[in-house]
Amino acid sequence: MRFHIVKHIKLWIAIPIIIILIGSGMIAARGLNLGVDFVGGSVIYANIGAEYNVNDIRDIVNEQNVDANIVSAGQNGQDAIIRIKYTENLQEIHDKIITELQEKYNLDAEKINVDFVGPTVGRELVRNAVTSVLIAVALILVYIWIRFELKSGVAAVLALFHDLLVMIAVTAILGIQINDSFIAAILTILGYSINDTIVVFDRIRENTKRFGRKKAMSEIVDQSINESITRTLNTSLTTIFAIAALYILGVESIKDFTLPILIGLVSGTYSSIFVASPIWSAWVERSKGGKPAIAK
């Protein structure tokens, strides 16, 4: 079965645009769920010293009516990390939580530490994150420009921005907290997605040399996508199954990383097939005066 991808480019572009618009509406209505790393707050480290029920600690924290995230860490999950967003009377809240933890788990004072994260640190993290993404995208553009051509590089970068915007939009729709793990997930997906895109571009180049002027560029692109789609889907599904297992069976701290990765994997696979190459093909044909581009 052969899929005709290029001629339905408007549909493929419309689907992510709808998702991005819904996500934008969610962001406008309630904002992004930014974690302590971005808005400031505090982190309580408690060495419980034995296995414990995270829900018991969550109940203690919820009594203070604060926005907090709790994860298990350390050997055998015997440490608790409580991230609390900045709020008034933060010190008083700490004292109450720490007191209840000491009473419930019979902890000495030295087994509990508190670190504060100021808004300045959060702004610095945002700046570094944006800079990292822009540098990564710029280097990718230069690499594809050298390996293929400028139009291919621009189409690939547009696909990467598609992945980034879809990840943010779905994160906003689901109310997922954005923290330093989310930034790591973005950079991971940028590299993963561009790899699949390059595979398709390689096949387009091979088929262009093979067919010469016998086929229009849109036909060559369609054929190239169909020839590489099995490889792309098999690679992506294998990775998705592995990451999904980590999300289902892993500890809470891993889930902060794996869920954005899952979203990005789906988005990256989609853009590699339905966004990058069709955009490039449409651009090439338009540059030929609206006529079907003929492979050189």
C-alpha cells in the first residue's frame, strides 16, 4: 500500500496547528504549570531510612495547601524530595511539614535538609534553556544546509519547531509540570526527530539521482517517504514501548522526564513523515513557478 503524503499537506499541517491553538488557549486561560526550577520555591530532602508510602507524605504536604511535587529518590527509594513552589509564609510551612515528618518517621534534624530556589535562579534557567534550544536548532540548520541544501535545512528546522510547539501545547493541555527534566526532554527529542528527518532526506536524494527527470519532485518525495516509513515507525514504536514501560513502572522522578519524551516521540515521528519533506517539496515546486518540480 502506497501513501500519498505530499498532496494532503494542508491536512497534515492543520492537525498540529489545531493542537497548538488549543494549547495556546489553555496557556492563556491558566498559564503553564511551571515547577520550582522556574518560579522559585524550596526543596525539602528527607532521609526516611526505610521504605515508605509516598501518599502518606503527600497527605502531610496537602494539609498546608501548597503546590508541591513529591518524588522518591536514593537507594531503594528511601529518600523523599518535596518541591514546593514559592508562596507566602514558606518558612512556616517548612516548619510544619518537617515537624510532622520527624514525628511520623522518628527522624533526627540532620536527616532533613532544605534548599531554597529564588526567582533569579528560575529566570537564569529559562534563559539557559532557550539559549540551548536556539543553539541546537542553529547547528542543525547549518549541518543540513551543508549536507543537503538550505531549503532542506529550513524545512527540517520548521519541523523541529513543530515538535517543540506541540510538546508545549500538549503539556499545557494535560497540565504537566514543566521543570528541568522537561528541558532535557526537549533537547533529546530535537536530536531524535532530526535523525528520522535526515533518513528521509537521504532517500529523497538517492531517488532524485535515480529517476532524474522521469518523475516530478512531489512523486519522488512521496516514494521516498513510503520507502522509509517502515523504518521510521519501527524505530519510533520500539522506543515508545521502552519509554512507556519506564513511565508505567518507573518512580515518580522518572515520570517527569518520560512523559514529555513520549509526547515528543509521537510529535517527532509525525513531523519526520508529514511535515519536513512535504514542506520542502511544496517549497521547491513553488520556486519553479507553480509547476511540478522536476528532479535534476
